[in-house]
Amino acid sequence: MTTAPRGGHAALVDHLDERGLLDTTWRRIWLRVPRETFLPEQVWRQEPARCVPVTGRERLALVHSDEPVVTQLDDGLPDGPGVATCSNSQPSTVARMLQLLDVQDGHRVLEIGTGTGHVAALLSGRVGDRNVHTVEVDADLAGQAARRLAAVGCFPHVAHGDGEHGWPAAAPYDRVVVTCAVRHVPSALLKQLRPGGILVTALDRDFWSGALVRLTAGEGGRAEGRFEGGASYMLMRSHRPGEAPPEVDSSTVRSSGTDLAPHELLTLGFAVYAGARLPGVRMWHTGTGPGAQVWVRDTTGSAAHADGHKVWQYGARALWREIEQAHAEYVALGRPGHREFGLTVSPEGQCVWLTYPSRPSRIIEPAPGG
């Protein structure tokens, strides 16, 4: 079921405006750049277990909703498993990213992940198409986006390449927005950003599926900023995981009780903290509130499953006990929200830190070698 108000594109823009995501300038631009202009005829809705094709009135309702619209499966290859590999992102998330980007007149902007071309069109409406450079790793998608943009009289520079490397030919930029998720912030993007410039991206780590970060560039490839909320994006292709972890050995199962209810783990603040404290541990869940169930596993085959106050652990590592310890530490810190955490990126790597209201920052996850 779609989440948008009725009334087509204008109603969707009203919805974004009512949520405080558009100023006067952005509202005018969104109204001039209808989402449907940049969508192919064949689209899918992302559901928990699969992507479902939508057509006719259902397609139109999805297009005008505040939901992502999947536009490619399996990198465009036929007969694949049906995994979403390109989408027109959820409009409220796009509007939030553009709000965080704080684009001003005359800024030069680099977008990583052209996709359908919709965000490039919005940016072109704000700063002029000659100031917008957008990079897409998929040659077919880059070509389709360029044609859709040209059809509406919009001509930003659309490049085919790996966004991991940015687009150095047109650097430096005042703003960089990454419309796919990254495991780490690519150093090339920071090198192409002017000191004082802003980079906005969705960061995807093992313990959580995505959080927006807004970084301000300093000197020497260094940048720093805060976590700004949740955002789920498809991973940059060069950041996709490699080999799958070993299978969980069910013969090693141990059951026990726990005082930690699974739903207590489902806040972005705890996810950021635990992800920094437990690198390589992945969490996923079903349900919310008291009925939630949580699964965790690491890269060696250890795993745990929590349902209510019952826990099953597998493998050599007592993963649930480590999570209980991390949660106890988090509670002792006062259950900080996600905006109290920040990220520093430098040539040495990246680290997560926590700022206390009246005390110095505490480093939670040091950069490699740091």
C-alpha cells in the first residue's frame, strides 16, 4: 500500500513541504521536476521478501507516493534472482539529503549515483546544469538518464564511471552528494571537495542498514560531521560484500534467557554505538515493539537469535552476551541519540565518536592505526 496523499505530483510536493523538508526555492523546483518524467515504464515495489512489478493505476499511485520506486533488477541482467539494483529513492529521503547539502547559488555539485537522473535534475534546477556533475557506474543507466534529462531541456554533465573515484576532471566541488550507500567514505571524494565544502551520504555498516551523515571538509582529506538520521540505500557496487560468511553450525546451539528485550536494540543511537563497538557483526530484525525478533551473526559463522526473553547462540562466540555488554555500556552513557554521535574521516580511516554535553568527545571506534 502506498503512503502518499492523493492528488498526483503536486500533492507529493505538498507532503514534503508539510514535513518541513522544502524551503520556497526547493518547493518551486520540485514542482517543476515531476518524478514520473524520470521513471521507465517497468517499475517494481520493494516488499520485504521480493520486488513486485506494478502497472497501470497501481504504478501511478506508487510514483506519486513517498516510497522508493525500483527501476532495475539484478544490474539489468536477465533471469536473475530479482534483487533491486537501482531505484528512484524515497522522495522524503531525497529532500532531506538536499536539505542537509545546503546548496547555494553558484555552487558546483558532484552527485555519485545518477540512477534515473531525477536528483541531477533537481540540483540543476537549483544551481544550473553547468554546475552539476553526476557519475553513474552502469553505462546503460547513465545513457538513459542523460536522455531523460535532455528530453526536459536539462544538460548536466553525466559521466559513466565508478563513483568510488568521484570525477576529478571537474574538481574541486562545493558540495558532494552520494545517492547510494557506502561502507566507508571514499577518500577521493574528500580530496575533490573544497575545504569548508559539504558531503552528504548514507553510511551502511554491518550492524545497521543505513544512516545519513553530513561531513564538512577540512584540509588534507579530512572531514568531520554528525549522524543525521536513518536512510536505507543500495550499496555502491564497489562496496558490495565479497564472499558470504560461513554457514551457521546448528549443532552448536545453546539456549538461555535474557533480560534484554530485542526491541530495545532497534534505535539508531544504539545501532551506531554497537556497530562501532562490534565491527563485523551484522544485525537484522522482524517486527517492532515487544513482538520484535533479532538475529545477529559475524564473519566466522557465530550467530544468535533472540525472541522475547529467549536466546539461541551458535558457534564459538557468545554474540548475544557481547551485545548485552554493549547495550549496558550504552545505557550507562545515558542512551545517547544518533545526533550525539559523529564521524571523522581522514587518510588513515574513519572513526565514530560521541560528544557529551559538557565533556570532551569520546572515541568509540578508532580509525585503523589510530
